[in-house]
Amino acid sequence: MTPTKSLICPYFLKALGYSVPIGGLSGLIGLGGGEFRLPVLIHVIGFNARSAIPLNLCISLATLAFALIARSHAVPVSAVTGHLPELLALAAGGIASAFYGTAVVHRLSDKRLLSLISVLLVALGCLLVAEAFLVPEPRSLVGDDPAVRMAVGFGIGLGVGAVSSILGVAGGELLIPALVLVFGADIKVAGTTAILISLAVVSTGVFRYWRAGAIPVNQGARRISAALLIGSLAGAALGGLAVAIAPTVVLKVLLGGILIAAGLRSLGKTE
């Protein structure tokens, strides 16, 4: 379903209203928010999953670009050079997988696609809850051999690219823990590195959906996307200001619970 022209204004306001807190809460814990926008696009706005995924991916791409600029004063891009082997490998694996992920979306029936989305949302929610109780101590589990780091990075990238292209998300919830816990990156450097990798992976997904003519371009879709993007960026800016006082653990548990609930709700729609 695509919102009709007569309902554009109410849908625009709904999208804007949901996207500001999504952007704020996601900005507080360093996520792009795509995993929270997708249920809004499907269950609140009324897009079908096949249209919501590429729209979400486009919004995620713009949000990532904004985040990279916003972080540049604190963590310059040059800071990631020490993790160049895994950065390149993670990006390569993600790009390769993103090509396949978009094909999966086209081949699955609507019911199976919604079921897959449900499972991934629940899994990401459980990951967020688990991360809330983990202390991210930078450590390298793969040593200093660039070849080993690249091999491991490529494998992780394959998984990230699949999730990114199927849900339309940036994949930071997977990349940041991997960079910190597997490759020993500092948490702030990991955030910037994850954004750079996600930009490459998400750009690939957007390109593939565009080539396939799968990105909705009608006026309603454009306005809804604009509302979600404006709200996400505004919320992310507000969230960044509140990082110092926000209870991160509580937020991760709360957001993880929201994702699990959204996934279960989506699963219920397939029965």
C-alpha cells in the first residue's frame, strides 16, 4: 500500500512525529535508526515491505552522511587508518552481500519477506539488549596479521551487507561490536569506521534497488521520506547533545524491547 495524495499531510505529520524520537534515541547509542524506521514505514504509514525497504535504505544513506560530518570534529576520518585492512575487508564483504541481498528481496513472496524482516528485527533487538550488559573492552581476537584481519572482516561484512540490504539499515549495531570486540578498535574510532563501511554498503543497496526500479518515486513517497529524514536528523542532533546525561544501558534495553515487539508484531501479520 502507498499513501494516497489526500492522506499525504496526516502521513507526513505521523512520519515526522515518529522520526524525531527515533533519531534522538538512536543518536544517543550510535545507531542510524533504520531498524526503527522500517516498522513505522510498514505498520504506521502503510507501505508494503517491498517498498519500505528501499525507502528506508535511502534515508539511512542520507543519515550516515550527516553523521560522518557531525563526528568529524571529534573523530577525524584519518583516525581509522590503523584499521584499514578490516575496513576494506568489511566493506568488500558488505558490498558483495548487498548485491545478493537485494536479489533475495525480489525473489521472496510478500509473506516470506515479512517473516524474514520479523526474525531479523527480533535478532537485532536481542543483540541490543545483550550489548547493554556488555562492557566493550577493545581487544583484538585476530592478531596483527593483515591477511587474517581481512579474511575475518570479509566474513563479517557478508553478514552485515545481507542485513543492511534486507532491512534497509546501516548495520552499525553489528559493525561497532565487531570492530571493538574482534579487531580491538577504540569505541569512538569504531563508530567512524562503521559509518564509512556502512556508506559503501548502503550506497550499493540503493544503487541496486534504483537499477531494479524498486524505489518508490511518487509524490507521497518523496514527502514521507523527507519527513522521516528531517525528523531523524533533528532527533540525532538532539540526541548527540544528551549523550553525557542519558542512561545508555536503560536506553539499549528499551530500544531492544521495542525492536523485539515490532518483530513479533510483523510476524503476527504473516499468520
